[in-house]
Amino acid sequence: MDPVLIPNAFPQTLDQLLGLGFEQRSVRVYGKSYPQPRLTKWFGPVRYQYSGLVWEPCCMPELLEPIRQRAEALTGARLNSCLANLYRDGRDHIHWHSDDEELFGPDPEVVSLSFGSTRMFEMRRLDDPTQKRSYELQHSDLLFMPRGTQTAWQHRVLKEKWAGPRVNLTFRYCV
């Protein structure tokens, strides 16, 4: 199944989401520690670890609960956690990766919501990196990555000099 883009799906503003308590942490890449090129915050029922980072369980804030419920209604996905990302400007980005951590199960569904500045979201197939897709994610867009996406594709958000602040909420289900 292909990713599904639902434009203009949410009424929230960027300003409402900036108070989520974002942090800049350092990740380990090839044995070296680097500050993440974005700010993040984890909300979920279990400990979450990736790239040397450890996030302890943290309750979903009231602000995110109606967003989570609407995302479930629009996609049919079961969601109980959220990794929130704040891209402060066009320099903030994320490299190629898949959301394939064990705590999300063997074939997770991911619901990605964008608020604020428009950013390009790129995908490439793991078995043929020349096969790519691009989505210009605008304020209030939802991109649903159903089962099969994380096992077959990688995704990234590029640097874009002109871009302003953007909050990305990635909802998943922790098993």
C-alpha cells in the first residue's frame, strides 16, 4: 500500500505546538556524538531508544490527545505514542532512515503531521534507491505511511535555506 497524503487535515496552529518542551539532544552516529539537527520530544507509554538517545515514558499532553484521536479516525491506525520534532528553520533536517525500531513492531504504521513552514519530504526504496517519491508537506498536512512502508522505504527531510519553523508530529503504536 502506498503512503496517503491528506491535505489540510487539522485546525491547530504552529504556535499552539511550540510549547511541547522540545529538547536538543545528541545522537551517536558511527561512534561519534552529534547534536541532533532539530529539537525533539517523546510522548509514549514506554522507553524509546534510537541512535544512542534514550527517552523515558512520558504521558501524551492534553494538547496532542485530540490530534491523536483525529489521526486515528482519518487513517484507521491505532496510535499511542508521538515523537514530536521541531525544525527551527531550513538548516534543521533529518537524514535517510526508516522508523523500524523494535518497540513499534515488525511492520509499523506511521502518521506524520506537519505544522508551519512547507518542507520537502523524500522517500526512496531500500531495494532500489533510484526509485524515489517526494511530498511537499504543507501546514496541517497528514502523511500516512501504512504497513509495508517502513520495511520497503527510507525517508528524510532535506535542508531548505528559505524554510521557517515547522513542527512534525509522528504518531505510532508501541507494542
